Amino acid sequence: MLLEWEFSAKERTYLEKLDIPDVLVDKAKTEGIELRDGTRTPVEITNKDTGWRYMGRLAVTSNGELYIPVGVRKMIQDADCIRVTLL
């Protein structure tokens, strides 16, 4: 099962970490996906404005957020629509 959500990077001033919506955290638990501090989870991040995609494993922080590397942040800043998919 894919878990995904969308947001606007233009509406955010801080892109270093992305909150995983609580509803998706609960779904992940039922699907057996670990989202706890120190785990690395496979994700796909898509800038829907440009079509640019990043696929890889991102670290989950102690607050249940995804840590976004600098290179990825540069590609999604100022985008109207970003899709994040937990694989």
C-alpha cells in the first residue's frame, strides 16, 4: 500500500523536515511500516510543477518527521504542489 500526501512548498518557510500526517502514521503502523526515530524509509518526492522526482531512503526524526536533504530541498522550494509517497 502506498501512503502519500501533497503540500505546497510555497506556503512553507521551513523544508528541512516534513511532518508525516498523523492519519498516515496510523496507516503505516497497520501496514507494518516503521516510522520511528532512526529508521530510514523509502520515499518518492515529486515536484508536480516540473515533473522532477527523487527516489531514495530518508531518515525519520524523533518527532516523526522526514529529514529532507539539501539537494532535494532546492528542487522543491517554491513549488505549488509536492507529492510525497512512502513506499
